Amino acid sequence: MESEPAYKVNNSRVYGAGWSYNLTNQKDAIKLCETLNHYEEISRLNRNIDKQFDKITRELIQVKMTLNILNEEVNQLSGDINALNEAK
């Protein structure tokens, strides 16, 4: 689903996102509008990538913590098994 463009053209004026640019002709206004909307899309994609990266980083930290806990438990079990074998 595509979102509404941040910038629009009205004759030779480009407006949107709290800004307004008056140009000398409509062709330049259309080009500026396309460029600004392209940059807005790139910015949106970058924010999305940053959110996904943060989520993945948090999940990796959780996995590492879980692996450390499991490693400690395996070491404990290994020690218990060794103690049982020595007791025989």
C-alpha cells in the first residue's frame, strides 16, 4: 500500500510537510516535487530499516543470553555427570 505523497504541486508552487516553494515555472515545480517525494520515500525506508535493525539487535541479545544460560546449565550437568562417574 503506497502512502500519500508528502509534497504536491499547485501551478508552479510545491507544498507539503510544512514547507512551500514558489518556482518560476510548472515544469521545475513538478521536478522538485518528484525529487522531494523521492527523498521522503528514502527517509521513510531508512527509518523502517533502523527499526528492523533495532528489533534484530534486541533479538540477538536475547538469543545470546539464552545461549549463555544453556551453556551454564550444560556445564553444570557435565559436572554432575562427572561427579556421579567418580562416585562409582
